[in-house]
Amino acid sequence: MTYAYIFEPLALSEYKDAVLWYKVRSEKAATNFVLSVNERIAAICSNPLRYRNTYKYFRETSLKKYPYCIVYFVDEAKETIIISSLYHHKRSQKKKYRK
């Protein structure tokens, strides 16, 4: 069973900022970043409990070629993945798990 997914507003903002950052430097890098995020989201949606539970009900998985991880939680009742953050590995870990 495949779950649907949604971005929380702050996560969507982080995603757009990251795409813009890569786009300024290289159109190809930005395109590959979007593809990498989409691949990882598809993997999460097909098997949401596959990735490690890192804090309370949050789960996360890293992108393969980019220094970002996708932080999400699963709403079993609605069969939805809620992406709470697209987090750069160099950022402070204090705000990584927010509601």
C-alpha cells in the first residue's frame, strides 16, 4: 500500500530554499536534487516504517548525494506521511524535530 504525503509549511519552505540555492549554482544540480528528494519520498510512501525512528514519533532518512535528511512522521489513520523538515546536516540539531 502506498501512502500519500504532504509537506508542513516550514518543510516546504526549506525545500524551496534548497532548490533555489542549488539552482543559483547549477541548473543540473537543482534538477538532480529534486529527483533525489522525489525518489526518497516515493520510497518513504511505499514503506513508511522502513526508516529509523529517531525521536518520539519522528522518522528520518538521508538523501544519497546531498547533505539533507527528510524528517517525517506517519499518520496511520489517514495513511499519510507528513514531512516536517528537509534538514541540512550542518544545521543545529535543536530544531530538527518540531511539530
